Amino acid sequence: MKNIIIVCVVSTFFSCVNLSEIKVQVKFDKKTFVEQKQLWQQANIKNYQYQLSAFGGISYYSGTIFVENGQIKKDLPSVEGTNIEDFIDYSNIDEIYKTIEERFNSYNNTKRSKNDVYYTEIIVEYDKAKHIPIDIIYRFYIPSDVVFDGTSRYRIAEFSKR
């Protein structure tokens, strides 16, 4: 009888734990993402510049990024006090594609607690002539008792080859 009670208590505990988790499905147009990423890679552009704006939360960035041989060479912030180091995942187009994909893969089809902050949608608008993301929006589920300070929008403008 004691073993039956223990099994019932343990079963009840685990069923309650499972009720506090949900399976996350991140809404994302992966087909267009893959197409544009492949076209960008085929273009093999390694020297370029663009303006990056990162919005949301306490930290933000606005400035021009200069890329040489596929890597950030320098940046010129247009707002004093902003630092590209806080947004290094957006320091070149390849890194931007990598970051979007990693964020999608790390949350989609995973189990999360209802008390966690997690992505619900990733919206990407592309310049389909240059094959670059120009507007990236991350939407989150945020529990009502959680204070969240995260960057939720990135814009790329004035892209030009160098």
C-alpha cells in the first residue's frame, strides 16, 4: 500500500510539472529565409557597408557598419554611447542570417515553462534584389510577472558594395 501511495504522489507531481510546460512553435517563413540566404551566399559579396538600427529595451544601436572580407572592419555610431559590441550578432550579413536561424532553431519545437520568456514569431522582410534582411522583428511570449528588456527589432538600410 505504501508503494502505491508513493507511485501516486510521484505520478501526480510529474503530471503537474508537465502541465506547466508548453511546446513552442515559432512562426517563421523558413522557405523565404533559406531562399534569400542562399542567394546572398551565391552573390559572394565580401566588402560592403550598411546602416544598422537596433530598437527595444535599454540597449540600442544606430550606426554604419563597414565590412571587409566578410568581417566587420569598423563601425561609426550615429548615436553617442551606443556600442556595436552589444550587437555583434548583427555586424555583417552572414552573421545576421546565422543569428536569425539560431534563434529560430533554439526555440522552435522545444518545451518551455509557462514562466519563461520565449520567441513566438520571427518576422523578416528582405531586399529581394540584394538578398539581405532589411527588417527583423522578434515577438516574444512574456509572462505577466516578468520584466523583460530585450531588443526586438533590427533594421538594415543604405546597403552598398565597397
